[in-house]
Amino acid sequence: MSYPRNLAGQVALIIGGAGAIGAATAAMLAKAGATIIVTHMPGAQFARSAQELVAKLPTDRDHAYFAADVVDTPSLLAVRDAITARYGRLDILVNAAGFTKPIPHAELDALDDDLIDRMFQVNWRGQFAAIRTFAPLLKASGDGLVVSISSIASFTAVGSSIAYCAAKAGIDVMTKALARVLAPDVRVLAISPGVVDTQFVPGRGADFNDKVGNSTPLKRIGTVDDIAAAITACATHLGFSTGHIIQVDGGRAL
């Protein structure tokens, strides 16, 4: 297998594909030749967003979208059954679903048990459940790839909340552990962004982004295309890499 490679004939599933990073990743993987499947949260509004996303992808492939909630494993299993019936294969899994709520680190009481549990349900358990669900299809491809979204908060301990930092540290550990147990048929990687220009963290606006950008060595914050390009590179260029956490932060963690 030569790299860089074209993804023609490959099927890529983006969990949380209707979000900002997921949508950018869908577009780039499609441009590289892959057939794209995205998941969205249940509900008509989320379905419309996913439908609009898929409608923008190249029309020469059978792209699709399905409802699924990463904290509801039966919904993931239903997507697996649908993919098996419709495509008979899966080559790439991108874990782009996530959730956070800003809680100042010093406000210990504000980080209550319910929020901690929700943070780990979505940001760690949900990503693991997705990999567990789709591992058989990825193994069967013989050249499977998992890419999860981590964060530099996993090792800087600076992030929207202590629980978020801890959940992302768990993603890093999971990536290394699963890279061992799923090899050689599946490679497992994680992308570790710094601040990205999305609405992911409620309450962060232009002032925050400007401040962070000015203090970052490359003098800007990340874009969704920066993250999507790194994810795409995992599939098209980094064929001999597994178990690594790849920083895409403009040098912010330095």
C-alpha cells in the first residue's frame, strides 16, 4: 500500500458528523474519494442539518446519514446493522461527537456529580462504545482506521472544566491501549486540537479567540479545516502510524 493514497472505495463513518469539525471532515474525506456516512442526534432539526451536509458531498457516491446517540449503545448497533446491510464494509471511523460546559476549575462545587457523569458519558464512554461497536467491521476491512478527537487539555490541564480535561486524558489512554489490541488490522489515532473557531464551548467569543490567537506561536487559533486536514492525513498519509496523539494547536501547548 502506497501513501499518500486515494480513498476511492473506502467507507468512512463520522460520529457527530453534523457538527462543525465533523462536517469539515466529511467534506475532506469525500474529496479524497471516500463514501461518507454521518450520524446526528435524534430529532428533526439534527436530521435536517445532516441531510444538508450530505447533499453538499459529491453525488457520484452513496453517502448517507443516520440518527444515533453515543450514550445509547443500541442506537450505535442499529447504525452498524444499517451500514452492514447497505455497504457491507466500513474502513474509517471518526469519533467527532463531544460535549462540554465551562466550569472554572476553582469552583469545585459547581462541577457536580451529574455534570461529571454526563461529561464522561459523552466524551469518553461514547467514543469507546463507538469503537467497540464498529471494531468488527473495521477489522474485516483489513486496513481499518479509528481517529478520535482529544484535546491538548488532556495534558495541559487547562480546559473548559476539570472533568473535560480528565475525559480527554482518557481518550489519549484509550487510543494507545486500543492501538495495541486492534493491530494489525486497525490503526488507532487521536487528534489533539487547541482552541478551534467553533461554537463548541458556550460563551467563548471573539475576544477570547483573539487573546488565545495572539498568545499562540502561529498567531491564530485553529479552524475546522485544520482539524479535518489532520484527520484526513491519518487516512491518506500516515499509514505506518498507530497509537499516537497528534497535536494540531499552532504551538499553543509549548
